[in-house]
Amino acid sequence: MEQANKRTCLYDKHVALGALISPFGGFDMPIQYSGIIDEHQAVRQACGVFDVSHMGEILITGSDAERYVNYIFTNDVRQIERGQILYGMMCYEDGGVVDDLLVYKMADDCFFLVINASNIDKDWAWIQEQSKGYDVTLDNQSEQYGELAIQGPQAESVMEEVLGLACKNLKFYTFLENTDKVIVSRTGYTGEDGFEIYADADYIRTCWDKLIASGRCKPCGLGCRDTLRFEVGLPLYGDELSAEITPIMAGLGMFVKFDKGEFIGREALARQKAEGPTKKLVGIELRDKAIPRHGYALFKNGLSIGLVTTGYHTISTDKSVCMALIDAQYAALGTEVEVQIRKKTFPGVVCRKRFYDKHYKK
């Protein structure tokens, strides 16, 4: 018998708002409310709120916490202070990606990891397995936290005036934690200024109700979360990163710190960086209105050269574009390629992966 999908603490509120619900990462999640385009534009122009309570949270504490996190993480947590956040990957020995994640530094001996919903069980098993020999305590707190993402150019004023959360002094990729175990960070996955709130179910439900009642923050589903992140070139695990797609292939080498010492995957990634990857993640702009989708094939002079990872007709720029993993020899900007969409091929050209400029508050 199939196991039922999990539900977040806001599930009944999504149903009451008439959201389209669909499975994602083992959860029944809202895909859209008023419509993907409407919600996308709200985040780009004003403010939207996402239920991202399906994300996983793992706490790592102990005298070896910093050394251990650096061993399983590609970025270097020694470089940041308490209250700062780093993005990076956990990799296998061959350089493939276990998951991409955020690491919140709460103290030199305390780190809060935010991982992808679809990878919670796999990540938790991996983190436990790698910890042998380190003086660390591991705590999977994924069931204890709900999470909201408040995103858009008006996010700061909404946080301050609707929720009463003082956040204007938070810099990008920093966070505050209060005595009630409420964590507020200036982070997000949309390319706009925004915040994420981690707290228990009651607090998250109260915040959601206030935001919706205010009329200043549109409820948004995972549909526009994907169109928003795609437009600004942010990767999605399973599409632009995977056990087969390394950070070097994905163009994310800036988040791999080879000079920090040993970490899992270091040797393979260093070799790939030195030799150059055989495949690279690129942007492709089509000259037609046809929409390339995940898994569609790309060709050059009749030869198969790669696959689409994500594709859309962008809402913000009105162009048919995609990200694709292709043979490295064809990855130069301006290279002409063909994309197969159903039974026809359409001309395209390699372009940068960021199709719309980010608007973060630094």
C-alpha cells in the first residue's frame, strides 16, 4: 500500500483558499492560488508569501561541529561569523551532489542546516553515516519547524508592519534567532529581496493568517516559486544538480572552497576543475515561442549534445528559454543549437543562465 503524502501545518489554509494541491517532495503542496503568472508578478512587483514548511532542518552541535560541517560541505564555514549563512553542496566522493543546502552558523559549535524536502531521509542518513569519529550531536528537527518565505520588493515593510518583526538591519544572508526559537533570515529563492521565517506550527499559522488578512502579501504556490528561481538562474536539485551533475558542471564552483582542506568530493571536483568538465550547464534562448521542457534533447548538426534541465516561456521577459546540460565543447556563448520539442526541432542560441537580473538587498 502506497504511503500517503505528508502535509504541512498550513495545509487546511491552502485548501480553504482554493489552492491547486499536488504532490511535491513527498508532501501535498499548493501549486497555485490565483494563477502562476499573477503570483509571479506579485513577487516581482510587490510581495508574496510561500509555505515552504516541507523543507528539512538538521541541527549539528558539539566540539567538532565546525570541523565536521566543513568536511561534508563544499563551502567554508570558518569564513563566517555567528548570524551568517552560506550556500553550498554536500557531495559524494565522485563529486556528484547529495544535496544543495543553506548552513546557518549559530555558534562555533552549532550549525543549522536547511535541506531540500525530497532529500530529507537521504540527507539525514548521509549526515549520520559521515559523522563517525567526530564529536558531534545530530538532531533532525524537520518535524519541529514550519517555514514561510516572504518575498518581493515590499517584503521588508510587510515583515515590519504586518508581522512586527524588526528586520530592516538584516543584511543579505544573515539571520536573527529569538528566545522562542523563531529564526528570521534575509534569504529566499526568487531573485527578489525577501525573508524566511522558521518556527513552530502555531507561530507559522499565526503569521500566515496575519499576512493574508493584511491584503499586502499574496499567497503563492510552488508553480511560481519555480518560474521565479528559474528566471534568475537558481538551480533546483534534481534538475540542475544531482548525483550525476557536479557543482563544477553546474557553474557553481564559487561555492566550492578547495583551499579549506579536506572535504568529501574534494579530489574529484579539483580534478574536474583542472581538466574542465565534459558537460556544462548553460542557458539557451529559442527564436520561437515553443517551450522546451525538462528532458528534451538538444542537437548540433544532427548530433545529440545534451538535455534540457528546466524550460519556460519567461513571465518577466517574454522569451522562450531553458537551462540545459550540454557537451562542454558547445557551451560557448553564442553557439547555435537545436532543441527538439515533441517531433520538431527549433533553433536556439547559448546564452547566460540568468535570464532576469536579481534584486537582492545587500
